[in-house]
Amino acid sequence: MDKYSKEKEIVCDAGRQLMERGLVEGTWGNCSLRIDGHLMAVTPSGRRYEDMTPNDIVVMDYHTLEVLGDIKPSSEKKVHAELYRTRKEVNAVIHTHQPHASTVAAARREVPPILDDQAQILGPSVRCADYALPNTKKLVKTTVKALKGRYAALMANHGAITLGRTMEEAIVAALVLEKACKAFIHAEFIGGAKGINKIEAWMMHKVYLFMYSRKKEGNK
């Protein structure tokens, strides 16, 4: 039995959920899960989500980028690896090209905290990282910077990225981000989006992280 079968199944299932929710298509986007202090499980390069199996998921060291096995990992592996190295609380990373978030990313706009659940789950705003070519050091640097103190960010002219302490939380973050970006686009047409006070938004995010989400887990 594969030593990392559970983690591979979680990543594979996440890919299917993202496809079913319309957040990814074909081979675009990627997701990963932290296994321990050195390893992560990440989606492979060039595999369609509908055809993907747990055996396709790649296990690799996020410090050295050494791959366990022969399957090539996602081209955005360096972003995932850097986030696991620098964000100790993060255990799941999702990168998508979801429609509404990609639209706002193409406009290179920051999304203010316009919805309660957005502020709670994603943070006091959703920044847009500066444009960088795929699979470059600049992409890693600008994305990690935009995610500082946040659980979601846009990637200029590219897509979006969300984080979670669990894979479930990262998926929810991607769904909430899409809803927030859709609301932001529509609100701009009817007088402009009006954000929640940033201090209140920051407090809501902290309450979610340290109180609400823990109570939710305790009620399962």
C-alpha cells in the first residue's frame, strides 16, 4: 500500500471538486497538500482532472524540490513549496483560473472586503499580485507577497490562489473568492463596491481563524 495514499486521495478529490464547481478546466490550475515538515502532495503536470487518479499525484520535498517517483509535478510547484516553507499554518494550496477572479485579475484590481464571509475567510482584502511570467522566481515572490496576512490573492492576468489550514478550507476559500469577485464586478456597475471598514474586516478574519472555525470543528 502506498505510504501517502491518504494524502494523494485528498489532492485528487480536491481536483475533481474544483472541476465540478467550475473553478478549473482541463489541465489548468493545480492544488497541493502538506504531508509533513518536508513533503507535499501536488497535482501532476498536464493531466486532466476528470482522468486523474490518486496514483497520478506527485509527492515531493518542498525544501529541495526533489520528486519521489517519475511523474512530473505541476509547473507551479515552486509557489506551493515557498508557501509551505513560509506559512507554517497553511496545509493546502489551490491555484485556479476561475472566471470572475480571473476577470478581476485581468483588471489588476484589489478587492475590498465587500462581503462578510469574504472578510472572515480570506482576510481584510484580496490583493492582486504584480504580473510575472509563469514558473519564474518573480511569480513566486509577488504571489507570496500578495498573500501576506491573507488566505487568497489574485495573480495579475493569470488567475487566483487560495490557502487553507485544511484542503476543505482552501476549497471554501476558492468558492468564496469567486463569489466576492462576482459581487465586486456587479457592484462596480451600480455605483461602485463599498467595502467594510478595514479594522472591522481584520477583526472578523481573526475571530474566524481563532474562534469560529475551531468551534465548528468541535461541533463535528
